[in-house]
Amino acid sequence: MQAELLAAIAGLVGLATGVAAGLAFRISEARPGYKGVPDPVQQSELPSGIAEVLSALPSSAVVLDSADRVLRASSAARAFGIVRGEELVIPELLALARHVRRDGVIRETEIEVAVRKFGPDVTSFAVRVAPLGGTGLVLVLAEDQTERRRVEAVRRDFVANVSHELKTPVGALSLLAETIADASDDPEAVRRFTGRMQKEAARLTSVIQDLITLSRIQGAEPMAEPADVDLAHVVEEALESVRMAADAKEIQLVASGTAGVTVLGDEGLLVTAMRNLVANAVAYSPERTRVSVTAAVTETTAEVSVADQGIGIPPQDLERIFERFYRVDAARSRATGGTGLGLAIVKHISTHHRGDVTVWSKEGSGSTFTLRLPRPQPRVRQSPGQDNYREAPQ
């Protein structure tokens, strides 16, 4: 009987491992009160060897006796709030355990419960419940699937958004081409439709270019050897790239505080990030307003802020503003030529530079995006016959 029990446990160990199990283990380590040691057990009530096997499981593991008392619970199970004291407190899990004890059939399912004090309001678990021989003992394994589900949802949304963003201009190009073919004897109509085709082609090119940029920097490690970059030059390049759009709306572009400031990074990527921020400010600002770029420095960082006097961002949208393809006003964004990827690119570029980007906004008053970047640090140099001295950054 002991050999059969150990074989059953060993088979479940393989099912209990994986990425989601590792995530649950890491989360449990980070929680207050985590000791890294399984809770004491009543060894006399557990078959020999089972406690040792369960100690190796990183997932939430619980062993119940015939009276539904908890004989063994992993630290992860307690950290997630599945077990309190000697009780399994999730009704769905307790009901599954009783069914398995009655008929001896292994059951697998997924449940969502609100058990965590920290993190998501609802935690998703992949659950496996199995009998331990004929002793009345039941093993409950619960794998945290919350992060995996979130990643899958993001991936689905991304694919759907990309498909939509590409389908719209491609469909427009196809329709315009058919219209031009029918209007071949009307030069004025041909010119008008050709202009619209060029506009749709430019939009398609922008989407593809932004996707290429995003794929290049997304998930990339922070730069190991960044170069010194002149912040004033980065800002100047960004402002020049949007000056025509600003002039068309009589928007004044102003920069201050950037002269003589050096940051660490990739100049091309920093120009892209700054251009996206300034272009976003111009697109969402009314005519005859101002967009200002200012810099403030400390010994270790430079903060570059882009402020506008535009329509502002609703509070409920602030947390999602840096998501790919997320738009506060989708119709307005497309009308202004936006791809919905600009701020996501800024976010990833800031992370790639070991910096960050934040936003302040008030509806009707405007928005301010602040990009924080590292500055070169003093280097210790030694000259023959001289004391060490520090070379300060510019």
C-alpha cells in the first residue's frame, strides 16, 4: 500500500510543476511570514514518504484526512489563503475533495476565487484533486494561473488589434483602387482618390514601422554599454519632426533647460521616444496653444517633461495609457494619424534605458508626460604622480 501511495504522489508531482507553479512559489516567498519551511504535520497520520514528497512541491498543496482536517499544507497554500489553521477554506475545493473521497476519481478543474490579500482581486487556479490510496486521505493541488491568463488575454488583444489596424487601411486602399478604375475618365476624381490612397498607405507604413520598433525593444535587456547623448539635440530633433503639424494648428513649441545636459542611452531610440511624446501632445491640443519641453536634472537622473494645454486624460484611462493600441478616443486618434503604439514605445524605451515614464493629467487642462533617464556618473581616474580625481559629467 505504501508503494502505491508514493507512486500516486510521484505521478502528481510531474503535473504540479511548470511555469505557473514556479510563479506561485515566488509569490509565496515574497509574502509576509514566509519561512521557507513547510508547516508542521502530524507525521503519524501521513504514510511514510508522503510528507517528504510534498515538501518538494512549489505549488499550493494540501492533504486532507477523512474528516476534512488539514494534515499538511505547503507555505504557498497558506500564503494564497487556501488554508487557515487546520481548515481548507475554499468551498469549491472542499466539495471537490469530498467527491474524490467518495468515488476515488481524480478530478481536474479551474476555479476563480478572491482569496489573496495582495495582488489581483481574483486569483485563477488550475486544480487537481486525487485520493491517496484507500486511507481516506485526499491530495489537493492548486496552481496559480492568474499571470498566465493575463498574458494570454494581452496576446489575444494584441493580435486582434494588429489585425484591425492593418485591415482598415488595406481595405480602404482596395476600395479606392476600385473607385479609381471606375473613374479613369475623370482626372480630377483620380487625383482626389490617389491622394486618399497615399494617406492610407502612409498610415499603413506608420503602423508597420511602429510594430517593428516595438518588437525590437520589447523584452530587450537594458543596455549594457549606453553612450553619452546630448539631450538638447534629442529634443531639437523631436521638435523639428512635428513642427509642420504644430504650425498647421498654430501651436507654439517651446524647449528650456536642456542645454548642456547629457544622458545615457541610444540617441535614435531617445529621439523616437521624445518625438512620440511631442507628437502626442500636438495631436491632442487645440489650436493656438503651447507645447513645452523642459528638463530638470539631479546628480543621477534627468527628467524631461512634455506638457500640453490639451483635452486631458480621464482618470480611469491613466493606468492604461501606455498599453499597446489603447486609445482614450479611438476615433480622434485615427483621425490624427495615430497608430495607438506611440506611448507603448515610449514606455519600453524608458525601461530599456533603466528609466521610466509617468503621466499627470487633468481633463480640460492638459497633460504632462515625464521621461526619467540616467545621467553619466563621475569616473575615477588616476594620473601618474597625481592624486585620484573625479571627472564630473557635463
